[in-house]
Amino acid sequence: MGPRKQIYTRLFSLLNAGVYEIEKKLYELLRERARYNAPPLINGVLAAVIASEVSRAHKPGVAYLGPEKSFTWEAASYLFPHGDLTPCRSITEVFERVESGVVDYGVVPFSNSLEGPVGETIDSLATREVGIAAMGEMRITLCISKKGSPRVVYTHPHAAAQARRAISLLGADVVYTNSTSEAVKEFEKCVGDCAVLASPKALEGFDKTCGVEDGESYTRFAVVSRAGGAAGERAVLIFAVPNVAGALYKALAPIANRGINMTLIYSRPTRLSPWDYYFVVELEADERLGEAVEEMRRFTTMLKVAGRYNVVKIAP
């Protein structure tokens, strides 16, 4: 072996040794991370690895808006691939199971890029001792499958709102179900002249037309727990203000005065009395958030930090 080849061989051995040491450290860090029963807080390929190792180690109980093959099931399966997943018929039921301690986590739709926040989720966050621990974001693709000339179309209200044009073209009456996967079950029972709007996974094995949503659509799914999240780049606040002139302006001033960027604002009836509203804001959170929240309390009748989190992209 010539001198040059010997040098290359030696360098290659050193590089392999270095790679091995790096991989050992990564694995040690992964095992350390897996000690904490919490979903991934970062994006990229490591998110799926962390989700797998953590859920394998802890087998957390996870309630989700079901049944299986709903969009929320897809999100829950990605974030807790080895968790004990329990389908629920409503978002409220998911929150009830989390709040009572029956499960460790719940996964519910929080907001859609075309239709905005999900009211039932906001209501439960405002009124229950539960907070957001993590947030997953998934691209939503909707498909239509038909039998004959449809007179009815089965789907979930949120899905229908994201594909108004396609439903209008069908000219059929809409029958709402608790989830898109439940809609598929109703479609299976139908003898003829019906249609269903659902996810590609829910319609596996059916002839279908996909991509019928009105525009590029993303849904964020909140992972909720009793403790909620205490760290992350985003925070959600839910608050109410007196019914007087300038009340909302005063409540938001502590955020604006500190240069904290607000990425979402939404109002929702409290259902406690007519024309009373909650306000929901999502912020880009940093060390200034604590001071802003304490100042906001002076101008609000109710204020809850509903959680801090990072938004994790859910791979298809």
C-alpha cells in the first residue's frame, strides 16, 4: 500500500470513528429525551424519531376526535405512534377525558387556514383546566367519492366549509357527521345516489377525486394536557374585557407596546350571557410575555394563558 493510500485509509478510519461518536451521543440524548412524556417540539426528521421513542417508552393514553382514519387520528398517530389511542365522538368528550385524568393527552383540531379557529375547541380551552402542550400542522387534502347521481353528501361541517365549491357542484343535500371517517361509514351503508367528502386515508379502496378543497388548506391540531405547555415560540391567551369603549384596545396595548407579534385574533361568544365574548390571541412568545400578561390582567375580567408550544409540521 502506497503512502497516499495509507493516509486516505487512516483518514477514513478517523472519520468513521468520529461519526460513530456523534451517533453514540445522539442516541444517548435521544434516550434522555425519551424520559420525558411529551410530544416533539421541533420540526424535521427528528420530530418523528422523538415521537416514536417517547410514545414507545411511555405508551401514553391519548384521546382524539375519531373514529380511526379521521384527520385528527392521522395527527394523533404521527405525534403518538405507539400511544394508546382512544377515539371520541366529540371535541368536548376529548377534553373531558383529559381533564378527568382518564388519558394523558388529547388531540383536537384547533384552527384551519381557510376557516379559522374551531369554536368547540376554544370553548373547552376557555372553561376547562386543560391547556395546549404542543401543536401539529398538517396539509389537508379532501376527496369526493360518489355512487350514482348524488342526492346527499356525507361529511363533517369543517370539511364542508373547506370545499364549498365542490359540494355546490354536486347539487346534493349535505348530511353532517361527527367526523369525515364516520361520514365514510354512512356512505358505505348507502345503496346509491349519494356521495362523501373525506380524507384520502378514510377513502382508501374507493374511487375518488382528490384535491377538491377551495384552496390550499392547513389544519393545526392542538395536543392538550392538564399541565399544558410552559415553553415554546407561540402562546395562546384567552380573555374577556368589560363592555365599555376602548376595552379591547387597552387589553391589547401591553402586547403592542412591547413589540410582541400577534399571529391570530378571534372572538367567540362566551355563552354565559348574550353578547359577551372571549377573545383568543396567538402570540410569538419570548421573555417579554410574562410582563405583558401581568399588565393585561388590569384590563381584563378573565385571562387564561392556554399554553405555550411550538408548531410541528406533520408529514403526510
